[in-house]
Amino acid sequence: MILRSARVLVAALLVVGCGAPVDPFAPTARVEGLRLPFDAYTHSLAGLYAIENAKDLLTRECMEARGQTWEAIERPTNLKDLRNRRRYGVVEMGVAERVGYHAPAGLLTPLAVERRYDAREGTLTESQTAAAFGPGGCADEAATRLQPARSPDLELVDRLSRDSLDDAQQVPPVASAMGAWRECLRGMGFDYATPFAAMSDARWWADDAAEASDDAAEASGDGAGASGDGAGASGDEKAVAVADVRCKERTGLVEVWHAAEVEIQRKEIRRHPSYFEELGAATEAELAAARQVVE
């Protein structure tokens, strides 16, 4: 229903050190409180991981029947639901100070899981790749086995979610708070219309785009590739991100924006009761099917 590409949600990985594990990007209370009505009808990262765990087991079973091996990745399923961590841009001062607007490994998804994906994908043979992902491949077969009998089109909830984020900005209290945020930012020497404009400033992403281009050239044999692992956040980017978060805190923009979105989404659920009922049932059915495989 929702595949690995849906990993929009957030949970930083516990990095192992001396004593208890330490979360390098521990979420703030503000982030943990950013729940929206639509969340109850769609998968959290923990739910997606439960489904992916089951898919891996089914894929391995199928691959073995075809004479191939498949490493099953064990993903954590006890993660906090932080899917809206970046919905209103960067909202955590610690994150802004360390990485600006960038999202390094460990911020949006567990670092250890990402490393396991990379390790597995880096060792797949051509025959394994064909058996898993080719026409009639085991991965598609596994996903199909977990699909609920009735699964509504996700396009509607995706569109309504995008619309609620945009429409909330037109609600008078949010528009007023946004104006106050702009004035606050100007007072700190920066000029952006919205937090998204600040986050999408091309200067922050120029090196990333160049690195991606170099990587593509290296893969095709047309270039030497990038020499590093990405430029990361510049001092200027961090300064803007810190000012952005500080002004959000001073104006209460995130709280007002979130509250407006909650009301808009509640209205949409009342407008489409059958759709959301079916969507919630399909989400639960897919999770139940996954649990049955894993258990």
C-alpha cells in the first residue's frame, strides 16, 4: 500500500556508544506534538517498517524457491511517530545549528536501517536483482500478498494533505503569524516570504546538485565523480536556519499553523467519511497481514 519510497517520516537512529544508546537527533517536545488527523488513517514509519519486515520474509521465501538468496533486514517497529518533523520546515534549534536545512542520515530515518539497505543493495548479483525486482519479481509478489482486499486510492489523501498545508497559510491567524515571522527574519538581516522559501534557497543545494551530477557521471563512466561525501550545510545556511527557527519560536508560527491544519483536516474527514473509513480499514488490514507473516 505504501512502499519504502514513502519514508517521509521521521525517527532518528540510536547510535551505540558507552552505556545507553544516544539519539543524535533527539526530537523536541514540539516535534512530538505535531500530530495531524490524517495520521490516524495512514502508516507511520513504524508501520511501514512492520510491513517491510514482512515483505522481506516473503521475498526471501520466494527467492529461495527460485534458487536465490535474500537478506532480510530487521527494522525497528517501536519508533516514535515523527512523520511531521519537517512539515513546517526546520523547527528544532539544535537541528538548525548543526545541519541547517539539510537532512543527514539519522534525522528522518534510522541510520542503521539505511546502512543495511545500502549494504544489501551493494552486494546483489544481477541474477538476484532480476529475481527480486524484474517482471514477476519476488518483491512485487510479496507486496501483493500483503495488499488488503479493498484499498482506496491514496491520491486523494495525498492531495488533501498538500492542500491543508497550503490552505492553512491563508487562515487569518496563520497569515498574521507568517507576516510577523517575515518581519522578525528581516530584523535579523534575512528576507524570505515563507519558511519554505528559506529552506529551498538554491545556495543551500548547489553543491548537492553538483555532487549528484558527478555521481551520475561516475556511474556512466563520463567523469571522475565527486571527491567528498557532500558539502553539507554552509555557515550562511545555518545562520538563516537558526534565524528561521528563532522567529518561529518568537511568533508562535508553527503552533498556529498546525492548529489551523488540524481544523482543515478534520473538516475534510467529515466531508469524505466513507473514504477515510475505508482508508483506515485498509491501513489496519495491511498491518495485520504483516504481523501475521512476522509472527
